[in-house]
Amino acid sequence: MTTRKRPTLAELEANIEKEASWAEKNFGPQVTGRLTKPGRPAKGVVTEPTRPHSLRVQDSIWQALSYKAQMAGLSVNQAAQLALLEWAKR
């Protein structure tokens, strides 16, 4: 397994914007609140409330998701949300 350099903050921020734009285009504007930077949303920004859920997945699937999320500059949570939204859209 080769090591990859860690992305800079600017690269991560640019990737978040790219992913948010893609999600908004494909799933609607309500999704962008889930793909923002960690922390509180800006004052006046409306986001859908979230609740924690648990999923049982095989370790190999979780590792693949984690790796792909890291390569895309996303958290595993964001990658899982995008995957679930893609599947639910079908």
C-alpha cells in the first residue's frame, strides 16, 4: 500500500465545495448542509436536523468506504451519506 501526502486545508475546502455542488445538483439544495465543514453552521443557514444511527457492515466494506472517502477528501460519514442518497434516489 502506497502512502499519499495529506491534503492541505485549502485542498480540502475546495473539495468540500466541489462535493457540495455535485450533491446539490444531483439531490437538491437540502443536502448541502450535510457536506459543510465541521462545526456550527453560519447564523441564518437552515439545515435539516440529524440523528445518529448505526449500521452493520463487513470490515472489508468499511475499509473500502474509508479509503475512498479519504481519497475524495471526505469524512466517512459524508461518503456514507452520499452513497445512501445515491441508492435511495434509484
